[in-house]
Amino acid sequence: MSALADSAMRQLDDIDVGKALILEAAAECFMEAGFNATSIDDVAARLGATKGRVYHYYRSKADLFFDVHRTGMQINLGTIGPIAGQHGDPVAKLNRMCRSHLYNMLHSLSFQRVVMQGVEMHMAGRTTPKEREKLALLMDEREQYELFFQKTLVEGRQSGVFRFENPSFASKAVLAILNNPVIWYQKRKGESDAGRLAIIDQFTRFAMQCVCSSTDPINETGVSDV
Amino acid sequence: MSALADSAMRQLDDIDVGKALILEAAAECFMEAGFNATSIDDVAARLGATKGRVYHYYRSKADLFFDVHRTGMQINLGTIGPIAGQHGDPVAKLNRMCRSHLYNMLHSLSFQRVVMQGVEMHMAGRTTPKEREKLALLMDEREQYELFFQKTLVEGRQSGVFRFENPSFASKAVLAILNNPVIWYQKRKGESDAGRLAIIDQFTRFAMQCVCSSTDPINETGVSDV
DNA sequence: TTGACAACATACCCGGTAGTATGTACCCAT
DNA sequence: ATGGGTACATACTACCGGGTATGTTGTCAA
């Protein structure tokens, strides 16, 4: 590897690190106060910096929000996508998906709150067409994610283990439960893994049971990869 | 009734009507754009009026938001409270509660969206202590509402028809499902009662099944009072 | 008829914030 | 050493929107 390439690599790294720090700070600000109530100065202040630093990497506040949203969705798609692609028992698969989803919710909380804000479109309406375009892309990702669950649910319905009428409604109900902890969960000082595990266990059960056609106790020990 | 009292009554009525119109306009604005992105001018413009009219009835934007929120919660508490107080089969009772709740969600959509905004506390953090106080009151109402469901759920657990570990988690899961349509439902021109009924039926089933210990088909014809 | 009050509209102030223009220190290849 | 680019900080502008102060019009009671 040439010195030039090496240098280029290092610079690229710096940009990524610079972006990543801003991204994280922005995610926490947006989580705490929402998009509109967060100023660029707030984000910069959290890094002990000034606006200049933020605007060096992002052209606008909306761009920053989009990137935070996108990062959150990438985390989710990256973990659930591979699982949804697997073959096998739909119950076991949905179980893994639920647990992984909940794991992500609890461990990248700030990003996930921003994702929810985007879904509720608290910024839609008064935005430029350019921003509209990007927002539509984010919504596509969101829909794609929901389709992963829908697909698995329909598989299970065909094999008789799941029961529901409208697949869209079913996936929305499942995700409503799985997303719920994002609203009220907050990181504590004495972050107990046990506490998080209890949330994952119980909400996975709620989510699966609401579409299950039988009360066979869902195999709760079948998944340990989270 | 004296002429004076009559006049007083009429004036009181006018105040109520005046407030009600502003309240409705505000609910729709908040629903569409969120608290921060909504200006008082927006609310006034929706009525074909100006700021003066709004500030004649409300002292601040926060006050207006609180009133919208409170109105939404009163609708909910007023319908679910009496049902929760009834004795009898917890399954049938929860069924009625779910259906009534969903009915309210679909029929006072704008107010319910504002309630959700309050819950997510997009305004918390950068508010005055005075506002904090009022916000706390709203949260109390919200918690009281959740307790209606929790109480019924625990009743059912004692009689063996419901099954869950943590009552708080269970009520949150149930309400997560019941509140979900608020996010994506939108009034159409050809508002079909059938469409709304399908939502009520299916989401009630999801909500109840996620805490039910048996798969006895939930008596779907047992409730017709909605 | 008149005065008092309600129900607004108009005009204005002012703080906060998105975005920009510019400066500066530092690194690095040549 | 030097010129150029990166990674910021500083200083400034422009505007939006919450809140207020002040008019204007109609209504009703005395």
C-alpha cells in the first residue's frame, strides 16, 4: 500500500470518526428534545465544540437528522435481514427476529428514538422537496424492514402456526410491541443485563403470542444468540 | 332564569364554543406538524383568523397544547373508566375496553395524536417549572388510564384466563397495540365504517391474544356496544 | 345613548436559531 | 519553506415565531 493510499485511508478514517462523534451527539440531542427543539449549537455543545464543526460535515440540520435516522435503520436491517432470509421453522425465526430487534432497541436507544420520530414525521409538511425526497427514502427502508416481519408471519400462517387476517396489520401489531420499550426504557447507572433480558423475554412473548394460533409454550430456550 | 343569568349562560357558551373551535384547529395542527413545528399563526390561519383570537382564550402555546392533551385524555378516561369499574368476566371486560379504546382512537384521531406527543415528551427538558407542573398532571392522567387496563389484566390473571409476569409490561404491550392505529390511520373521503370495524376487530384480537393464556377463540360477538 | 365589556384584528418587539462568511492553526506532500 | 488542504472556531446576518400592547367593532344593559 502506497504512502498516498495510506494517507487517503487515514483521512477517510478521520472523516468517519468526525462524523461518528457528531452523529452520536446528535442522536442523543434529538432523543432528548426532538428534532425541532434541538439546535445545532446544542449538538456542538455536547461535544465541547461550536457550530463550525457540525457544519463542516453536514450541510444542514435536516441532513444530520437523516444520517442519524439512516444509521439507526442500518443497524436494524443489518441484523434482521440475514435472519429473515434463513429457512426453517417460522416460529423459531420470528423468535430470533423479535429478540434481535429488542436487543437493538435497548442498545442503540438514542438512534432508535430518532427513527420513531422520523416515522411520526414531525418534520414533514414544512420541508423542501429535496428533503421530501430523502424522507421518502427513509420511509422505504422502514417499510422494507416491516416486510421482513410480514414475510415471516405469512410463512408461519401457511404452515398453520400463526393466525391473522391482514398481514399488514399483523406486522404492525408485532412491531408496535417490539418498539414499545423504546418509549419508556432508559439507561440506568447500574445497567443490569438481567433487567434488559427480562424485557427481551417478556416482550418477545407478547409479540409472538399475539399472532400465534396455538398456546404451545413458545420455546423460550431456543434462542441464545442475542 | 333571570335575564342576567341567561346572558351569563350565553356568554359562557360563547366562550366554550370559541375555545372548542380553537382546540380543534390546534389539535389538527399539532397532529400534522407536531408541537414545535406548529406556530400560533398556523392555528389561527386554519380558522381564517389571526393570533389575537387564539391569545384571547389561551395565555400561551403550552397552555393550548395542555388543553388539547387534556381533552383527549378526558375522552378516553370517560369511556374506559366506567367499563373498568364493572364486575364480571375479565375477558369480556377487557374486550369492551379494547374496542372502546380503538373506537376513540379512530374517531378523535387528532386529539389522540397529541396525547401521544405528550407521552413522548417532545417538549420536556426545555420547559419552565410552571409547565413542568402541568405536564406532570397530564402524565398522571395517562398513568391512571394505564392502571385501568392493568387492574383488569391482573383480575384475569388471578382467574387464570390471562398470563404474564410483569403487569406493567403487560399493560404497556396491550396499549402499544391499541395505540398503533393512531400512527398510520388517516381519515378518508369515503370513510367506510367497515374499514374501521376491521381495524377494531383485528387489533382487539391482537391485544387480547398477547396476554391470553388459552386459545379459546375470544368471543368476538360478545360486545356490540361500540 | 352611552358606557362597559367581549371578541377579535393590527402592529410591534425581541430572543433564538439556521445558515454563511471568514479567519486560523495544523498537517502534509513536494 | 511553502503552498494547499483539512478541521475546526468566530463573527455576523436574516428571519421566524412567541408574546404583548394597542386599536376596532359589535353587543347588551341601564
